[in-house]
Amino acid sequence: MSCNKIITITRQYGSGGHDIGKALAKKLEIPFYDKELISIAAKESGVSPEVFEQADEKATNSLLYSLSVGLYNYGNGFSSMGDLPVNDRLYILQHKIIKELAEKENFVVVGRCADYVLKDNPNLVKIYIYADIDSRIKRAVDRQEIDPARAKQAVLKADKNRANYYSFYSGKKWGLADNYDLCINSTYLTTEQAVKMIVSYIDILNKK
Amino acid sequence: MSCNKIITITRQYGSGGHDIGKALAKKLEIPFYDKELISIAAKESGVSPEVFEQADEKATNSLLYSLSVGLYNYGNGFSSMGDLPVNDRLYILQHKIIKELAEKENFVVVGRCADYVLKDNPNLVKIYIYADIDSRIKRAVDRQEIDPARAKQAVLKADKNRANYYSFYSGKKWGLADNYDLCINSTYLTTEQAVKMIVSYIDILNKK
């Protein structure tokens, strides 16, 4: 099917949001960006992808200050970022890349506050995928082959990190339905069923 | 279509949640409860429906205290409620009525923290309907024939009242996606389109 929308997927760790986003992009025949943004940022900046991987979607305290005193201009690329922590450099680069991509194509993007970065784009559809904690722990166990206690720790830590990251860069509260167009609890849905629901929603919007 | 679920609709004022709930109940061929709960409560207690209407979905500070010190037993009916404020009497009665209804039938219920009241019911589907503030103001203007400034006041006041009511009785934060199975921003949807999305979701659950 055709799609004239950019879709942002915000997802709880272990909710299957990545898989849903990927399957959605395939269904809509548009590009998919998640970790792909790290490779692009690494290529543009010359920083190793492994360094960025470690820093991805983690907030620091320095960027907000730096931005607030006008030290940085998004358009200037990596060279102007001086001694900013790598997390912040990556955030700024991903922010710039997402904006540039949005000017030339429609796509599905997972995480990275993309809903906030693109908030003024009239073609934006903002989806939030979440799930009950037990099913998220189970998914973490299955995916990472770790025991349930460690998986629970990983889930809770990721919740905290993502909430901090989102609130820090967007100034909005993570997990509030109002931030999104559609919020789906994926606990009782397969990836395909969740995709089907999102596609029905986009289909309605496409017809307007 | 048949439906083996009880559906709670939590809605922002002006989001069209009432109409969506009503149309959903019709589609699923199950009863619909919103203000209807007031009539039942009035009938059971002998209190005038007008008195309850004024007190509906407003929180007070006394109930939590009364409950915490064990003064009230939900099973005892209205006569045991002594000097409790009318809001709290209505909450207790509606709570009791919703629980009784859930034992004998499936239905759609709007508001009244029904999602919290029925939280242990395995057949529960919890929906949250919200919308952008401008479309909620427009709906309030159209419905109540008031000017936009007064409509905005009404929307903001209702947001505050409902958030207080929900948080007060459920102990949970109003508007967090995690409290629900599906959250739909109704701004760009007709009532029928929103119903269609909810029905697709219920249809998936019904097949499990």
C-alpha cells in the first residue's frame, strides 16, 4: 500500500516495538530506521559505531545547558560540538539526520525522541507501543537468554533510561497517551496484529 | 457480532468518548452505561438523580480517609454511609453497581474509574479516548452552544476534575497509556472509525 506519512514508534523495552516498526515499514514499503541511525551518524561524523552504540538513547545533563546558552547550532555538524559528551553529540546528529530524512522521504523511525524532533511535521503519525511488565520480562529472557531476575532488572533499567532520555530532550512526560496518536498494549497481540491495527489507522488518515 | 468482554472507556472531556462508547455498545449488542449508572444509583438509594448528577465524577477528600480507617463496607448499601459527602456515596454505590453488573453481563461503561473498579476481571478491555485540545474545545462549543473562551475553561476544568477523580479513587495517574489496553486520539477520526478500531482490537482478543 502507499503511505504519505512519517511514522514514529516510541516503545517500551521488551514490548516488541522494534519488530512492529520493522514489519510496519515493510508493509507500507517505506524505509525503516532504528539502529540504522547510528550507522548514518557514525559515517557522517567519523566516530566509531561501537562508541555511539554505547551512548544511544542515554541522556546526560550537559546538553540542555549547552543548548540553553546557545552554544550549538544543529546545522553545523559534528565539528562544532567541541567537548560535548558522546551521548549528546549522537542526539544532535540523529536529530539532524531525522530532520533531513523527513524532507526527502516517508519512513518509520523507532525511538530517539523522533516524535518530538518532527513535532511540526504535518505528516507525522505518532505511535506508542507498550506491554505488561511480565510479558516484557519474558521477551527479554527469550531474546537475551538471561534469567528472569536479570531480565526484570534490564526492563526496569531501560524504562528509567528511556523515560529520562525522552523527558530530558523533549521536556514531556514519557508514557502519557496525549503525546501520541495511537497507543497499543502489545501484550495480547502478535506483531502482525499490531501492524494491522496501525495500518488501519494510517489508512483512515491517508483518506483525508 | 458477539462479545465476551467488558469494555471500559476512559475519556477526556470533549473527545467524543461518550458517543464512541455508545456506538461501540450498539455494534457489540451489549448494554451501555454512562449516566445510566446515576439513575440506577438513585433508584437503589432513594436519593434524587439531580443531586447525584451534580456530584458525579467529582472527588472529595473524605472518602479515602473513611476507607483507610475501615469505616465503610461496600456490601452494606447506602444506609451505612452515615454523613459521607454525596460524591463519595455516589462513588461507592456506582462501584458496587458496576461490580454487580460485571457478574451477570458484558457491557460498555464510560468513566467512573470502572477500569480500576474491575481491575481483577479477566474479561476487561480498557480503552482511553483523548483528543487535541482545539478539537475538544470545538466539540464543547458545538455541543453546549457556548463561546470558545468559555468552552476552553470548561475543557480545562473537566481535565482537572477527571484527573483528580481518577487519581483520588484509583491511586493511578490519569492519562498514562500503561493504564489501558488501547489509547486512541480521536481528533482525526469519526465515531464510526474509532469504533471500528476498537472492534478490530476486541475481535483479536475474542479469538484467543
